[in-house]
Amino acid sequence: MKEKLAFIDHEYHKKTKSGDFLRKILSKEYKITNFWVKKDLKIPQKAFVYNNFFFFQIFPRFSFLNKTFKRNIMWAPMYDSPLDPIGFSQLLWDIVKFYGIKVISFSQAISFDAKKNQIKTLNLKYFKKTIINKKTKKKKNSKLNILFWYRGGIRLNDWINFIDINKINKIIYFRTSDTPKEKSLPIKKLNKIEFITKPFIKNSSFLKIIDKVDVFVCSRKKEGIGMAQVEALANGKYLVGFNDATMNEYIINKKIGFLFNHKSKSIINLNDVNRNFDYRINYNNRGYETYLNKKKEILRFLKKKQNFNTNSTLLKMCSIYLRYNINLLIKKIFFSA
């Protein structure tokens, strides 16, 4: 009989289905119950009776951790998931270590920080199966189409100047209706831009748009995984991304794509888009095979017993609470509106 596991996830992911690949893996050994959490991050009382927990992106609050102390908890962190106001600080890792939370990370940068703080960590690099058959001959385009999904992180002006606009057929600029409009758009280049605004985009609709373009611009400066870029790479697209995790963990500069930062001076060689198509496909195939072999470790890692140091437990807990509340107080004083 399978053990029960509470999979705790953002309500928004009901639509995006971002965590479904993990549910599929965990369901081989566990009977999963999904608990969808709203923006207030309040976890339903029904979840507290479980012995096994998987937190996708969101980080459990103290009220939860104290009631489930020494139970089996795994967390898949993203860059926007830690407790406000501490972020990815030393205090965060102290909390993770104290409460015995296991970390499964899809970002090498996050894994490095976790392991440096002696946190039990499983590092995986997520790839999706290549959609294009490697024998398919890529049609070489003289003028290219670009997809940019604006999500409030990377702006159009952050990357458009690295592109020779004369070599572009068009830029598809997509945003969801809940994302504020970008200010100071480059007026001289607007005739090359097709604007699309929708309340939400399904994966099937995203794939249809991706199929029509040659280049995908990653929309965040930091990503815990970067589902859209993983999807684009599986479709053989050339990636343009900010030189930070996880974009610089996937993108081999000038082969898989182009990495930039605010000090970048080089221009994207758009000939690389056509020239390195086969390289990108082979790269994704190898990454996907590695992921298939390594994903089995998730279940073994989750079942490992966690060692708790019970010495000075009360003192450590008080220290954590004090440091957290000092951070909270500083934020209220100096950063409140």
C-alpha cells in the first residue's frame, strides 16, 4: 500500500500545470493529495495530518513547520519562493537545516548555496523531450521571428539593442493581462512588433506560438527552473537570456543562445540561429536522457531519513524567530509604503 503525501502548490499552478512532472514521478511510490494554496500561503488544516510533504516553489511558514516538526518534508525552491522578508539568506538556510527540510533544486546556483550550508540537496537539471525529430531539416530563414514573453522582469529595452532589427521579420510581444504594461517602448521599432495580450496562455497555445518563431527571449533575470525556456529549447529554439541562474546554466553562449547583462557590448549574431540548430537539438537530447536517468533519485532522496540534532532545540528556535522578526521589523520601518 502506498504511503500518503501532501503536495502543496500555488493555486496558479492548477492552470500552468508546472508541477505535474513531479507529481508523475512521486505518484509511483506515494498516494498524492494536492493542496492548492492562495496568495496568503495559508495551508489547509487537512494537510497537517500527513507525514510526507512536497512543497513546490512555496516555502512553509513557521506555523506549519512547528506542527510538523521531524516529519518528512521536501522543498523544490524557486527564486521567488522563500519566506518574505529574508529571501535566499543565511537565515533561510538555517531554517531549512533546523527543520530538516530536504531540498530538490533545479538550479545549480541554489544547490551550491544549499550544500555550502550543509543542507541535504538533490540537484537535477530539467529537460523536456525534444519535439522536433533530429532528422528533420530546419528551413533556414533569412529574416527571423522572435518571441518575447514580458513578465515584468526583463524589459524589451534590456535586450532589443543587441539585435540587428533589419534581420528581424517580427517580434511577437506576449504578456498576460495581469502584467502591467511596459513603459518607454522603442517607438522606432514598433512596426516590427506584434502585441498579444491574453488573460492566460495554455501550454498548447504557447507551443503554437513557439512553433512560429526562431528565437525565444527568456523573461526573467532569475529562474528556479524556467519552464518556458525548457519548452523552447525542446523545440530547438535559440534562447536569449540574462546572464544569471538558470539561464546561464542552460545557455552555452553563441551556440544554445545568447547571454547578456547590462554591461554587454556584443551584438547577437543571428546567423548562429540557423547555424547551430542541430547542436541545440543534440544538446537537448543529451540533457533529456541524463534527466530521465537521474529523476529516479527523487524517490530515493525523499525516502531517506533525516537526522535531527536535538541539542539546544529551544535555543536555536528562539534564535531563528528573533532573527526573522528583526528582518520583518526592518522591512516595515524602511520599506513600507
